[in-house]
Amino acid sequence: MPIFDKLVSSTIMHTPGPIVHLFARNYIAGKTLDDAVQACKKLNAQGALGTIDILGEFITRREESDTFRNHCLSILDAIAAHDLDANLSLKPTQMGLELDKQLALDNIQAIVQHAKELGNFVRIDMEDTPSTDATLDIYRCLRTEFPGHVGTVLQAYLHRTSDDIEQLSDAPLNLRLCKGIYNEPRTLAWKQYDVINRSFTVALEQLFKHKAYVGIATHDTRLVFEALRLIREYGLKRDDYEFQMLLGVDEELRQMLLDGGHRLRVYIPYGEAWLPYSRRRLKENPSIARHAVRQMLGLH
């Protein structure tokens, strides 16, 4: 890892908010839903799909879950009103998972029900390991009730991911596969870069073997290469999978995949709670900060 990247990764969690904002401002749509809608319109015009997310997580009061549930319902309504090619992403802890699992299930169920009514889809994001079992339980429950309208996420760096795939494969699967960004202990997650990449590739092939629809979420060109190899090897059609990327990250690679005829969805976050999200993303991918510095200096 370059020295600059190591510096960013080791200091970003303590860096003042205004400085973080300088690095991260291109990767957040804005503070309002309208900001996210406008960002999604631009992406749709470029041929990309969107998934819109209201930032915020780990709430501590039940009334906060009501607020986030209503935000999510409004996102689905806005997607329909503006005829966007997009779906919704949400976090279980913003729906109250740490307060009461049933509360979170009830909130997410209401949101997925609304998505079904609008012919849309909800991605239940995966958070840190204390949330993993409950999140998968909620997904398992709702995919039975709303087949085709809900999916969740698996993280390649977790030791358990291969077993989770097998346990979930008793019904059709719609999963985003990502590396994982939370700081988990070595007993639960692989820490070495090359091992995480190998685990990602193995998990992706395992999912393809189970005929899962996979959102291949990566900006790593090595993993894009491996994904393209597996797509060819398994003879997948365009509608059998999609690539997924973050707003503002490696737009050249994004365009390369779109030009190659692949479906590609961009994660579009918005809201007031941009700081913790930005810190985690910069810690995971310090090259974002490096790219931002080059833009500020007019270097390309």
C-alpha cells in the first residue's frame, strides 16, 4: 500500500470533519432526497442503474426508526415519480435492529411491501458482525413473503461467508457480494488483502454455481477481471448479474464496464449523517482521498 494510502487509513477516523468533507464531497449526492434524485438521473442518462440510500445507522431511540422508515418509503415514491431506474438500499440498524429485532423486521417488511406495490426492490445492507445473523434471518423471512423484491449482502472477508451461501441456497438468491468494511477481529474476518480477494472470487463462483443473482460490488480491477472470467466461464447473460460501484469512485472503470455491455448499479448515498460513512469509506479505500487531492491540484 502506498505511503499516502497508509497515512489516510491510519488517521481518517480522527481527522476533523471539514477536512474529511474535502475528500468525500464527490462521493455523497448531497443532504436531500432531491440531491439523490438528480444524481440518479445523471447516472441513468449514462446507462447506469442506481440504488439510493439515506445515510444513518445504529439508532438509539425507537422514534428514529419511524423517521428512517418514512425516509425509505419516500425514496421509493420518488423513484416511481421520477421514473428512475433505481432501487432502495437500507441498513437494519437504522430500522431499529439493535433495539428490537421485531421492530426492525416490521419496519423493513412495510418498506418491502411498498416496494412490491411499486414494482421495485429493496437491498438490506450488511453491517458489523453482531448484526449478521439477525440480518440474514430478516432476509430469509422476507424473501419468502416477497420473492423478487428483496435481497441482502454478504461480505467476502468474513470466515462464515461460504457457509452462509450454502445455508441460504435453499431458495433463489439475490445477493450483493462485497469485500467488507467494518473492523472485525481476526477470529471472524480475513485481514490480508490477497486472502480477501481470493475469498471474494471463491464466494462469487460459489454463488454462480447456485444460480444466484449477484451484485458484484468492487472497484478492484483484479476482482473485476476474475468476475468477467467467471461470467464467461458460466455462460451468464447480461440480466443474470450486475456490477456495483460507489458514487464517484473509479468512473473510468465504471464506463469501461458499461461500454462492455454489463449492467452496473451505482450506490447513491445522501443525508446529514455523511461523516461516519465517509470516514469508513476512506479508511477502506484511501485511493479516494488520493484521487481527490489530484483533482484539487489539477492533476489527471
